[in-house]
Amino acid sequence: MKEEGDIIGKITSAQYKEGFVTDVEQEFVPKGLNEDIIRTISRIKDEPEWLLEFRLDAFRKWQKMEKPSWGHLDLPPIDFQDIIYYAAPKKDSERPREIDPKLQETFDKLGIPLNERKVLAGVVAVDAVFDSVSVTTTFRKTLAEKGIIFCSFSEAVKEHPDLVRKYLATVVPSGDNFYAALNSAVFSDGSFCYIPRGVRCPMELSSYFRINARGTGQFERTLIVADEDSYVSYMEGCTAPMRDEQQLHAAVVEIIVEKGADVKYSTVQNWYPGDAEGRGGILNLVTKRGLCRGEGSHLSWTQVETGSAITWKYPSTILRGDNSSSEFYSVALTNNLQQADTGTKMVHVGRNTKSRIVSKGISAGKSQNSYRGLVAIGRDAAGARNYSQCDSLLIGPLCGAHTFPVIRNSCPSAVVEHEATTSKISEDQLFYCNQRGIPPEDAVGLIVGGYAREVLSRLPMEFAVEARKLLSVSLEGAVG
Amino acid sequence: MQDILLNIKGLHASAGEKEILKGVDLEIRRGEVHAIMGPNGAGKSTLSAVLSGKPDYAVTAGSVTFAGEDLLAMSPEQRSWAGLFLSFQYPVEIPGVTISAFMKAALAARRKAAGLGELSASEFITLMKEKMAFVGMDPSFSKRPVNVGFSGGEKKRAEIFQMAMLDPVLSILDETDSGLDVDALKVVADGVNAMRSPDKATIIITHYRKLLEYVRPDRVHVLKAGRIVCSGGEELADVIENEGFDKF
């Protein structure tokens, strides 16, 4: 019998079709990180004093912090003085309100229409972020009619300072962790979203993050507030050019879910993963956390992670309100030399809180893929329930899959279940597909799609189609 | 149209170091049903695996032409597109992939290879319904993951369903009858009989005569120790049934 490696193990680099660079004139702050740089960023963005203070305070905390090293990751040293912390396309001084046609073209090419007329009515509103600034946010007026605020974070600071100040850093404090502190000091743009009481957001909201400039880092900050009995489905996507150098993306996302509100947060992460030899790619070091503050509130995370050289990301929920609930559905795919350490934390504080974790790891090539999760149940969380399912799928003999689940239960009436499986795409499955006329690459796509189906089916329709394609494309070359 | 559909000449094949087929010669004409019988370890399943291109086997000598083309030069999927179908002895489970999605992918791939566009959703559904009814499969199976949790009989029925969907020129049934009760056996037989036509052929690989009572073969071959040691008409199956393989 031939070695499995002969058949499955032929690894070539996957096609990354978003790897182009937009040739646009940009303005930068000088390379490096110090209080002056932070003041400069704050000044460019014309921020109020309290926000500058918030940044400086975070920076001082960050300076005293150590880089976390507990991830199952071979993280290269990052020279934080060798990064440009702010890059923005120059505005045409005569037409400052118009979108540069080159940026328009860029987002068109990425399939993100910035022109509302081109979009089918009422489908998706987009906040498009290019390096450190938001280029535009579509459907703002339509949404405003319902009292929904959807704009860039920078605009929110100017137009809704009270709301921003009320909620900023209430879920992820500025000193939460090393990368969150860094983000709090230097964050540039991201999205702000407020759904008023009792309002059901009539369309999907989405943010699209694009890294373009060389030598820069992207530090997005997103804040979503769902007031009582409201509903919103929010999606984020992201891509970056192909480069030999690695680029840092350190985001913070905070979500506040009030009584009876329901938030669905979906991510399709497609940052440049680096080449087949592990050169380049995005270092995706991200803190995402939601607070189910009110009774009966609900937050659902769905993520499809196919990109980045390194992913360090644990979208988490604090279930404070009684009867609140949360889910984490994840597909994390790594190929070539990609590394992912991703999972979730479900912190049960309130009574009868429920959480469900479904994690599907897919490792191919020489990649390393880890699930890391914490289910913490507090003393007073009577009747709390968690169900976790962590599956790993291995493609080829050279990759690794790891699971680090932690359960801390301080409440006798809580019920916690954990299931885990590890499987391989077998030669027999591939041959069965081939015999029916399905070629090897399509067969792997089909099998992986089937494996990830439970998660993919949670995504909004337009995202699910893209995610399915992305899984296939990311595995291109994983089968010889 | 060429009369000889499959022509196997002096076929030697091995798995690893071990030679299993030691010079198989077999000619199958369009319109014929051939039965290949033989004891355990004779090389029956190896023959079906080699014909369908399973990567675990190496052909060390001989040739196989299929409709005049060099079969051994084709990849497994190309063989499938050319009209070769294997009903697996042990159908494989594919979790999360529904029968419907699986058949859609299979049909799309072969239509693409033939330069045809995809079937419309309604054409596909109509075809699925028709073929499921043909093998007496409950329509709910279309939403079930391929072979996952199927009973032995359900798996074999699903194989015959796939055969009907893909409408092959040459069907190879690798011990499709093993472990089936009489009702399931009839489903398989009805499927094969309904697909008999002057331009198609079937190879039935089996231990037992039972299936051959329902699907009457034109030729019966005895495969033993990697060679076809005896060929004859359907009466040969009776000889085997009564006297076993030892006499060959």
C-alpha cells in the first residue's frame, strides 16, 4: 500500500486572489511607537481629550505588560518600533467627501460594493475600512430612519461621543491583555453600531477590513451595542496583499447585548496566509468579547478562519444576565505553514445561562491548528449548561491538531458536556468520490464542506457561499 | 460502435510486494452480463479495484482497453466519466455530505467533462426522484449524509441508486449481494436488469449463485489464485454451487 503521504501530501501554495496592492497615495505617521505617535494619531483624528487620555493610559499599561506566550504558536519576534501605526489614503483636497475611484475599484474587485445602487435593496450595509481609515459606510440614511447608528468608529466618536464613552472598554478593558492594550493605545478605525430598543435591524450590517500599505499594522476597533429587545446580524470580512513581510493585525471587538436582545456576529477571516514556505502573511492577534448583560440576551459567534500566518483569537461571551445564552461556531482551516490557536471562553455568571461550542478544526500541509477553550461557571450560575464539541480533521501526515479545553465549574447544579473527535480524510473517501467522477480537489472540498456543514449553515446566506468557496480555495494544492 | 467494451489481456497486479492478479484475460462485449466467481482471496476485489483505478494497486504487466481506449492510463474520475461504475463491496461514509449534494457534484463533474452545462435544479430533483423511486429508496435519503448510519441493505440500495443516476456503460458489482436478504437482493437484481441494454455491460463479482438466479449472466468465469481458470455459460454457476471451487 502506498504511503498516504504520496497521495495526499503534495503541498503547493494555494491561490490567494485578494493578494493585489492598490496604488494609491497614502499619508503615514512615522514608524515606531511612543506617546508622540499616539498624540499624533489622536490629533489626525481630531479626538476629544478623554479619548487621548484613554489611549495614553492604555499605552502606559502596555509598556509594563509581557507578550503572552501560552499559545501553541511559534510566534516570531515582533519589533513594535518597526511598525507604522497609521496609514490612510490621501483625500482629494478639492473633493474631500468623494471616494477615490481607486478605492472604489479595490472594493469592487473584492466584491464589496460601496455604491448603494449596485446592491440589491436592503441586503447588506457595509463599513469599508482601508488600512487605518473607514472609506465609507453605506445605507447609513436608510438605517438612521430606524434609529440605527452604523458608522465608522471615528465618526461615532465625533457624532455620538456619549454612547462611545459609555460603552468603550466596558467589555474589554484597556489593560485586558497585551494586544488589547496595544490596540487601545493606537487603534485607528473600525465600526460602531447601535441598535435602539425594540428595533430589528432590517439588513445585515458588515465591516470589511482591507490592509494595503506596506510596513503598517492594522488596529481596528469595533463596538456593537444592542439595546433591549433589539436584533442585529453583523458580519465582518478581511483581506490583505501578498507580501514577503509579515504584518500585524491586532483588533478589539466589543459587543454589549442588553435585556432580550439578540446579536449574531459572523466572521469570514481571509487575511493573506503567507506563501507555501511560510514567508509573509498576517499576524492576526485579536480580542473579541461580548457581554450578555441583560436577562434573556443572546449572542452568537460564527467564524470561518482560513487566512493569516498566525491566528490568536478567542471570541468570548460573558453570560451575566439570567437566562442569557451564547454560541460559538467555528471552522478554522490551516494549510502550508499556517498556525492557528483559536477557540472561545464562555463565562457563566447568571442563572440558567446556556452556551454551546462547536469547533471544527481542519489542518493540512505542515500547519498547526489548536482549539483552546474555557468554560467557566460561577458559584451563582445555578442551572447553567454548556455543551462543547471540538472536532479536528487532518489532511495529510505532516500537520498537527491540538485541543486545550478547560472547564472550571463552581456551581453544583451546572451541567457541562464535552465531546471531541479527531479524524482524517481517508483515501477510501477520496477514492469513493473519484470513482463517482468527482476529481480529487473537488472531493476534498466536498468532504471538508460536509465536515464543516454544521458551522457553515449558521452563516448568513451570502457569507456561506463565499465561505464554502474559500475552504476549497484554501485547500488547493493540499491534495496531490 | 465497437463491439468489445472491455478487453483485459495478461493483467498482472500487486498490492505492495504481493502479486494478486497473475495474468487475467477477459473480453466483455456490449450487451453482456458476466459473472466472476471465486473463493476468498482469489483476487476478485483486486480486479474491480484495478479496473476502477484504486491507487493502492500497481499494474505490473498486461493491458486493459475500455471502448477502445487505454483504461489503465486514465485517472479514476476519467474512468468514471468514460462510463465505468463500481458498486463498492464496502460503501464509504462521508459525514455531512448529503446524497443529494454528492450526486450533484458527481453529475456536475461528468457533465463538465463532457462539455455540458449543469443540470437545472428542477431537472436534478426530477432525476433524483425518478431514480430513488426506481430502487425503492425513501425520498428522505436524499437529505442524509452518504452512507452514514445506513444498514447493510440500505448501503447497497444506495449504490444501485447511484448507478442508476450515473447511467454507466460498464457496471461492476463487487459482492453487492453479500449479506443481503432476498428483498434487497431483488432490488439489486431489478436495478441491473432494468439497465441491461445492447450497448452496455455488467460484471457481477460474487461468491454465490443466488443473485445469478435473478440476473442471468451470459458468461460465468471462475477466478482462482489470480487467474481465470474456467469460463462457461450460466450452468457453470450451478456446478460451482454444487461442487465448490476446489475442482477448478
